Amino acid sequence: MAGTVDAESATLSDKSSAVSRSGARDGGPTSLSVGPLAAWRELLIFRGARRPRQELWVSVVGFALVLGAWIVATESGFVHPQILPSPRAVVEAWWRMFLDNDYLADIGVSVARVWIAFLTSAIIAIPMGVLMSGYRGVNALFEPLIDFIRYLPVPALVPLTLIWLGIGEGSKIMLLWIGTFFQLVLLVADDARRVPKEFIETGRTLGASDAALMKDILLRAMLPNMVDSLRITLGWCWTYLIVAEIVASTSGIGFQIWTARRFGKTPEVFAGILMIGIIGLVSDQAIRFLHRRWFRYLH
Amino acid sequence: MSGADFIQFRTLTKEFQAPDGSPIRVVDPIGLTICEGEFVVFVGPSGCGKTTVMRMVGGLEAPSSGEIYLAGKRVTGPSRDKGMVFQSYSSFPWLTVLGNIRFGMKYRRDIPAAEKDRIARRYLDLVGLTPFADYTINRISGGMRQRVAIARTLAADPLVLLMDEPFGALDALSRERLQIQLMDLRRAERKTVIFVTHDVDEAVLLADRIIVFSARPARVIEDIPVAAMLPEKRSIDIIDSPEFRRIRRDVLSRIRNEEVEAEEGAGQP
């Protein structure tokens, strides 16, 4: 960035850095050899240059290989369908569940449980994590406790939640809440601690109160990392959902998986598992997309 | 209170705790006065504690004993009176250039919004960033980011401007340009400035007065009235003048002696 001395040349250097970036993509430092194979060879060079198109193809091939192996193994009769149903059977089961079993209602119930638990833990965890990062007293009070609870295996708490809250919605949401809250608090506190102290001191020298520092500077500075932390804990929430729905439940994706297992309907079990995977993938990508929109200044 | 004792250091000391709990003296008793409107540069061997001294003026670090008075008032913590420009993370990436400058007045309830806007635009113009008002921080160069930080700090209208190696991370050309701009700005604004640097050329070029600190624990070992030896309006060419080179040589040799002594001291535990 030698050219960015003055205001005028800054735009110029923006352009030149854009050029050098695309230059790195088309011909990185190691790919001096030319030809159609050079780009592919780059993929196996240690820390080689980026090759988005080739990388995409490799990912697609990876997916296709797994799917292909699955099809071959099942359609050829090599594996018993009771053990591993064919992709076709899974799609058919899926379709059946939507038409006959009111699967959409189960999906709705599961999504609602996850989001209620996730949002309530976020609403408490964010201010608490911020306060823990800011005040040593608050941190000393809560961190050892949270660290202890965090290591309790969530499935072991199922009997307790049932004793406390019965078999209704309360016990399920509480289980998810326990699974996410204690992790999220520590993640948020870490995000807050990573905010450079220069930002805080700048705020102080401009006359900001503690509350203003947290609201106008700390939260703003940590927000991109915190959205990532939220995205990760949302994923964990889905993991615990199945634990919650397998025990004493009469609705939800997990309940459907468990019921299907009892009647030996392996395709339905697979359909349920894939359904969770798809919902997880979609919500994860949605948050990533929002992250790029909201925090454009980072890119 | 103004004039000759605008900032007073009264037998100021600072100790840090070593990991084993024993105190480490970083600042020996310092007595010093700084005049209003003076541009004072702190230099010294690296790690000598000059930044700590400046941070104590800013109220960001508490003295172990002694006190600092700014315009007759004892410094007890950070406030709007003491503006700070850091070397890195000096401006907020989630705000635009203009947004950052306006942030300097965010907590001033006594200024109406329209007036804040006018002031922000004035400083934006003063640092030459008007065409970049709506740029985000990650899209501008390091030198421009420092100009944003300076404009923001000036917009807050502090009594003293504290600059902690503000140009330390810039390339040579950007640094030179910012030094010239800072000199112009200061003639326009007449602020009291304390500027910490390890670049002796920068110190001589900018300073009305250079304070040379000893190796740790920091002690004032030289107080050079540069304003009495160099013209007030300086161009970059002054670097080649004999006067400039003489001051530079003096400062360098003092620092060099200190570093040698510090190393010899460290060799005998």
C-alpha cells in the first residue's frame, strides 16, 4: 500500500489492490506454469492460491461420490433396505410424511422450541457476558459456576427437567436452554474481551459513561463476532432438540424419528435426520448472509 | 489557570506489579511543567515508560504517588479534557469517516445536533478528507485513518491532545505527509500537545520542546527547547539544516547512552 499517501491517490490504490487481488486468483505466486492443468494442480499445493471454480467442482464431486455410493449400495441390493434405505425410498418417505403425517406441524413445533430456547438464552446471555467482560466482580461471581454447569452432559439433565417441569413444553425448552445458555455466556464474554482496549479508552476520553461505553462502543465493536457465536450455538440447540424430543414427547421432528424407529421405518428415520440437516444448513446460511449484509464495513 | 504551568507533574511515580508480586519502578519521580499551547515530544529508549507518563496525563493510568494537574485541576481519570490518538484501532470501523469525527462530540449535550454537524464537517475539511466523508474506515489508508482520529479528537475540543506514536505504523511517505499536516493543523488550532515517539527526526521536526527520558525507570534527563533553535514554521527541508542535525545528534546520543547503560545493567542481575 505504498501509493496511499494522499486523498487523491487513495482511490487509485483501491483499484490497484483490486487488480493484485484478482491477479492472485488467476496466477498465484506458485503457479508459474501455464496450461489447463495448472489451476487444478494449485489445489494440492501447500497454501496455494485460491481457485474458486475448481474448489467448487471438487466440493460437488465430494457430494456426488457419497450420493453415488449410497445409490449403488442400496439399488444393487448389496445392503438390506432395513439397514440403509435407498435415496429414492427416503424421498418417498419424506413425501409421505408431509402428505399423511402432517409433518409440517412437527417441523413447526421443533423450530419453535429451538428458537424460543435460543432467543431466551441469547437475551440473558448477551448482557450477562458483556457485564462479565467489563466487571471483574461479576466475572468472579459467575464464571466458575458457569464453567462447572457447562461441563454437565445435557442428556444427564433430562430426568431433572422432567421432575421439575413435567412432560410439557417447559421441560424441553429448558433442556435446550441449559444446553445453549451456559456456552453462549462464555462465548459472548470472550467476544467482548477481544474488543481492542483502544476503542474503550477512546470512548472514555470522549466522556462516555460505563453504560454508553457498553452500548455505543463495546456492543458495536463485538457485534460481528457475536453474531458468529450465536450462529454456532444455534447449531448446538438443534443437537439437544433431538435429546429433548426423544424422551416423553408427542410431537416434533425428533418424536417422528423415534416413532419411525419403533415401527422399523428406516426411510422415515433417514428423512427426519436429513430434515434437521437441511433446516440447520438453511438457517446457518441465512445468518451468514445477514452477517455479510450487516457488516459490510468489514469486507 | 493558564500560561506557564498549564500541565504540572508533581513528583510523579509509577510502579507495576511483577508476576511474583514485587513492585517494578517504571517512572521515577518526575517534576515537569508544560505551557499552554506548547508542542512537547517525549522520546526515550524503547520500553522506558514514556507512554506510561503520557497515559497518566490522560487519566488512563493512575500514578503510584504524586499527581498531575491540568489547567489547575487534578487529573483523576479520563475525561473530555484529555483527547487521545492511538497508533492502532484509532477509529471505529463500523462508522464512516464523518461518523467517526462526529463521534468526538457524541456525549456533548450542550451542542445542538446541527452545530455538531457543522463542526464535524469543518474538521473533516481541515484534515483534507471531505471527498471521503462517507467512506468506511476499512476502505481508507492507514494515514487517512490517523487523520480521522486526529479530526475526531480535535472536534471534541480537549484541553490537551495526547498522541501515542500516532504515525508509528505508517510508511515513510505517509508519515512525512502527516507530520507536515499536523504542523499546519497546530498552527491553526493552537492546542497543547504531548506526542510520544521513538522517531528522533519526527521529534525534532514537530517539537517546541523535546523531553528525553532515561531507560526504565523513566526520568527526565534532557529538556531541549527546540522552539528557541528552529523557526516556528518548518518545512520538511529543515531536516538538512545544520541546526536540525545538531539537535538530532544530541537527542540520539543521549538515548543511545541510556540504552547501552540499560543493557549493561540488565547483564548483571
